[in-house]
Amino acid sequence: MKMLKTFSGSEYTELVFPCPKCKSKFTADALIFFDPSIRPDLKPLYLNGDFMKFKCPHCKNISTREHISLYFDPDNKFIIAAIPKALLHYSDKYFRSRLGNFPEYTPDFRKRVVFKTRDYFELIKIFEYGLDDRAIHLVKFFAKSEIEMKKKDTRIEVVFSGIGSDLYTPSATADKSLGNVV
């Protein structure tokens, strides 16, 4: 994976995506590193997942495409890597080189790797609230188990989305400085 562009607080690379509608392949700039302390103005767009939306230049279809992404938050002292399982073979070299470039104060950072986009955004929210992700996952497990025991033949997903009314809401449009967002 070669680095395409670097902007203050973010890095992009060029990736090839197949369009799920017309099946043609196209290249797009994918945001693979984000530091919200440098670009707080882009944080709501990032956390809505707008940076994973791409528009096919052929049929104009907009689709969400998972890709490797690293969220580095020095203010809240955490690093989260999102690595879709289909892209594990690309990730090792990039993350080893990128994590090696972080300053020496990162040993006290919480570091996690997730394989699903939903888990990535959930973990960012958990850490921003200063919560222990392990405790949240235990609460989710017991809540899920209790609901599924009461309602046989029902499978649910429990997702942490915030505390009270402090939730991220999707935006209708995104700032073009995030890359290929719409």
C-alpha cells in the first residue's frame, strides 16, 4: 500500500474498489489515518462513516466500502486500527511502519484492533467517554444473553452508541477534505 497524500492530521492512499451495482472497478482516495486533535472540524464526518462512502464514476452509485483505517487520538490516549478481514494481508506492513513512527509517549495509550467497521466506531465512542471497553463488552454480553433467553429464537446485536443524548448523527453531506466522500 503506497501513501498517496498526507494532510495535516490525515493520510490517504489510492485503493481500487469494485462497484457493487455496475461491477466496474474504480480507484478512489481512501482515508487511512486520522488524528482528531489536528482536524477536530472533520471528526463528526469521520465518525459518521462518511469517509468510507465512495461514488462510482461510471454509474454514480454510492456505496460504503470498508478499508484499513487507523484512528490516533492523543488527547484521549488511544489508538484503534480497523482491519477488514479481507484486507489482513495488506495491513501488517503499513501498521508496523506507522505505529513505529508514533512518539514514545504512546506506551500508556490504549491500543485495539477491530475487524468490523461497527466495532471501530463503537470503540472510539467508548474510549472518548473514558469508559473501559472490556466492562462495556461484558455488559453488552449479559444484556444480549438475557434478552435472547427471554425471547427464544431471537438473535440481537447490542451496540454502544453513547450516553444520554450525546450521540453522533449521520450528516447529509460531507466535507470534501475527507477524500471521496459524498
